[in-house]
Amino acid sequence: QVQLVESGGGLVQAGGSLRLSCAASGIIFSLNDMGWYRQAPGKQRELVATITYGGNTNYADSVKGRFTISRDNAKNTVTLQMNSLKPEDTAVYYCAARLPIASDYSNWGQGTQVTVSS
């Protein structure tokens, strides 16, 4: 089965940095597009960043210039480097995978909490 495990969340003050990681198993990692989503209380889950199997990246406007998504196919991991964090970045962050046969991101991790204080 597909399994995605996030780590690296925590509490940080505004302006600080965190690095999230996602370890994948049960998939041929190098063939999957990967992404990070987040969900704040009372709000819908939103796209943060994606990276295709070919290495192309896409970011939400709200995080451009501050967040960087990357992948290491040899280690089956995806990372999200978050710099210059703002209180509005507070959310549960989820790792997601889009399998080669799927049109949407349909596999999700358990999430990791990121809290940014003022």
C-alpha cells in the first residue's frame, strides 16, 4: 500500500524557518508527482507546492519566494523548506502523491502541524 509519512513540523516564531520532510513507500517514487498541501482550522485544504517526477515545480502565490520544494528520488523523500514564516502559514501540512495513472493527488500522509507565532 502507499504510505506517506511527514515530519519536521513544530512551533516557530514569525520570520523563522522549518524544514518538512515526507518519506514515501509502496510506490515507484521516481514516477510520481509529489506535493505539499496545508489546511488551517475552518478552511479548505490548499495547494502549497508541487514537484513533478521530472522536477518541475509550482507554488502558491502566498509562498513564492519563501518556500522551496525538492525531491530526492534515491531516498524516496520530498522536502519543503519554509523560510520567513508568517502567522498565516499556520496549518497542518500534508504530503501528497499523484500516481502515474491518476489525474489528481489521491494519496495523503497523516499531516504535520506547523504553528507560527507573532
